[in-house]
Amino acid sequence: MISRIFGTLSRRGLSKWGQPHKDTHPHIISQREHVNNGISVMEFAERRSKLIQVLNENGFEKGLLVITGACTSYMTDKIPYFFRQKTDFRYFSGCLEPSSSLTIDIANSNSTLFLRDPDPRRELWEGPSTSIEDAVSYFGVSDALPMSQFTEHLMQFRKANDGRLLFDPSGPEWSVHEIIKDLHNQKPFNSVVNPTPYIHAIRCIKSKAEIDLMLNSAIVSSHAFKRTMQATSSLETESDVFATMDYHVRMYNGANFLAYPPVVASGANANIIHYISNNAALHNGEMILMDAGGEYHGYSSDISRTWPINGKFSLSQRVLYEMIYEVQTSIFHKLLEDPSKQTIDSLYSIMISELNRVIKSAGILRDGVNSSSLVHQLCPHHVSHYLGMDIHDTPLASKKNSLKPGMVITVEPGIYISSSKFSQYVKKEFLDIGVRIEDDLLITHNGIDVLTKDCPKTIQEIEEVMGSEEKVNYDTNL
């Protein structure tokens, strides 16, 4: 093993790139024209052109667009948090390096990528950065400059143009924010407009390459759920379940990491919607609700499943699970009829109506209790959101927009029956149980494609998986 590793290093040498490249990471970047896994330099250029087109259509024929990347943040002195690039910046540049920015001159479409200034000492400790000379051809931008020239770039633009700036001031502040604020205080720009609503309108519709990445993300995460279910009976704590999911997400064909802190909630903890303590002991006879998903080369999956720790649903668990499964299936049927007639918000209305119906028919309430007055409390969250590079993707895209082909959404009905809130309304055998079922759906011209269809979901599938002695087999070919 040691000789193999050092042999590889001696042949390859140190990278001159600040992110995976075909020459250094052929297992990630398989084609020369790809900047990120599966996304070509041409697609990034097309995204920038589309943004200019949308801005022109909305009255912006001149102006400088500034899209900032993320900077490194630290948990304590010299110890960084894991770096994750800001998604709007990554979407239009493909650049994964910290403290970078992109500007686009709307009038002439010229794009300029700003990278950190060369710093041999920093590179000794943190690794290489892409050179200014290589950045233009690699990222497909019009020009590339060091961040030290960012202020001069803005001043020259303001002097030669109408001084309109399109910039999102939200998010963690770093040097770019300070530079823009100082320049604006010295001599105000003619106007400062937040371009994020236009950006999110574009990002909301996924390209073929993005859909492929999201499908792979869903396959990886579905596989990890299956393996975690199989292991549950031998595990002792929620933390063990967390670790098992994290392991399988990373091991199966190279998902980068979990896309968000997972909910691993056993027993009554499942009634805490965003429970992330994940430290309780597992108990025979209870269920576990896990909301988790992997991030696969920048694209996230978001899955929720609920299953019995001992591998067999009790009668009360079965009743509640089948209720939520039926609600989700009803929503799927509505989407299959014609997704263009639905919106994120209309799906919520369908969920509330269907949940009210199944609560009545299942007979889980005490005599005389009106289900209509409780349904919003029993499921206090929305049923859907956009999904993509972020878990709650493109938040400025309206939930009232008609669903269109290329959108990816979640459908996640649930019910949460804590004894402290509902003991006087719900029969005893159903108390302290929480159930959520969540899948990721691609909207198509013909209806929907359930990207997470490989994740066990029916009671029969879950019980069969948990009773299986199937051996783990890491297939590296999706």
C-alpha cells in the first residue's frame, strides 16, 4: 500500500490547480473540458449568458454584476471548518477556491474571475491555488485577476459606466463586502440591486448534466439508507446510525459528505422536526426517523425514512406509517396527472387535505375529537421545497410558481404525535411516535421521475431489507 501511494505521488507530482482537475483527479474529472464533475466549461459559459439574457429582459442593459464566493471560516484558532463554496458563485464559475469572486459586465458580457493573490506560505500549509494565467482557459472567463486588484476593477467600471451595481450584500461579510461598502460610502453607486431572485429563477431549472448528478446523489444516498437499515438491529445509539449512514454515503462511489446535519431520531425524539442531537440510546420496539442525504459533487439529495429498530412494525407503527405513505402516494398521483397545474404551495394544500382524510379513516383520535382542528399541529411543516445544489435550494424562487420540467422538488408528509401535546386527543397506542417519508422528484414533460425510488419505502421492502443478510458490495459504477 505504501509503495503504491508513493509511486502515484512521484509520477503525478504536486498539483498546480486549486481544485480537482483532469490531470490530478481523473477519478473525479473524467473529461478535459469539464471544470466540475459532469459540468463542462461550455455549460458554465451558457449559464452566464442566460443570466445576462434574463437581466436584459428585466431592464438591466448595463451594470456590473458581482457574485462572491465563500471564505474559509474557523472553528478555533487555525482550525477551519470544512470549506463549502457558495452555490450561486459555483453555479456561474465552477471555481471551488475560497475567497474568490466573479464579476460580469452586463453591457459586453465580459466576465472576470478574481482569485486569491499568490502566497507561497499559504500554499505550503493549505495546498496550491490555480494561477491567474491558467484561470482564463480553465474556467472559460474573459479575464482573471488577483483579489488585490478588485477595488481598482470596481473603480474603473464606475468611472466608465453608469455605476449600477448588482450585488447580494447578505451572507458572511469578508473583504469584498467591505470593499463595496467603502466605495459606496465614498461615492455612492447609482443603484445597488440584489440579483439573487433572477439567479434563483435560472438555477431552479436543472440542465441534463445537473439532473445526472442529482440522480447519482439520490442513488448513493438510497444505497446508504438501505445499508443503514440493514445494520440497525446491531447498533446501540443514534450516533451509531449517524456514523453508519455517513460511512456508506462516502464509500459508495465517492459522495463527498452528508449534505446537511442529519436527523437521526429514535422513539419520541422523532417528534422534534429538526432533531440533530443524535445521541440517544436505541430501544427495542421503537422506531427511528432519519432525514439525511449525501452531496455528490455539489448536488444534494434529501431523503426521510422511518423504520422499526427491531426490523418489524408493530400494529400502531404500521397504521401511522401506512397513513403517511398513502398521503405521499396521493400527492404523487396529482403530480402525475399534470405537474404544471401544481405549485410547491398547492402540494401543501393537498397534503393537509389528505392527512385530514387518513386521520379520520385510521381512527387514531379519541372519540369526539375533530381532526380538522389538529391536522396542522400534527404536521407543522411544509410538504415540499426545491432541491439542487442546496438542500433548501433557490429560496427566492417563489413557491407559487407552476412546476416546470427540470425542477427537482421534495415531497415529505409527516405526522408527529408527542404525548405532551396530544395525549388528550390521540389514542394511547399512537403517542410518542413520529413518521416522515420524503423522496426527491424530478418534474418531467410527462409527469415525475422519483429519483430516490431505490430507497426502501414500503413496509414490506423495509422489513425484507432489515431481515436480509445481504453482504455489502461497493459497486463503483453508477
